[in-house]
Amino acid sequence: MRMDDQIVVVVGSEFARTPGYNGGNGKDHWPITSMIVMANGIDGNRRHGFCQGLQWQRGRRRFYPVF
């Protein structure tokens, strides 16, 4: 078995940033994040648990994902 058959690279974060800017021209924490998994033999172009889009929530005054 070759070394490149034994390596898995996982890139992720414990949080993400909002798609829009806040009042201070910055970005807030976002409850949705993403992860990338790369390895020899993994089929690409697949998504799991992705959202359909964003919806404005007036009470929270920001966009949230629609699943």
C-alpha cells in the first residue's frame, strides 16, 4: 500500500461567519459551517446536509439557512 492511499486530509471549523455584514461592518458568528474531506478513493462533488438558501428572520434581524 502506498503512502498516498493512507492519508486523509480533513479541513473544518467550529464556527463560520454570517453571509451579510453587521452594523459595525463586520461579520458575526454563524451556526452553520462546512468541512472538506480529501483522500485517495473518495468520490468528489458530493454534498451532505446542505441548505436550500437563506431566509431573512425579522425577529433576529439576519439571514438564516433554509433546510
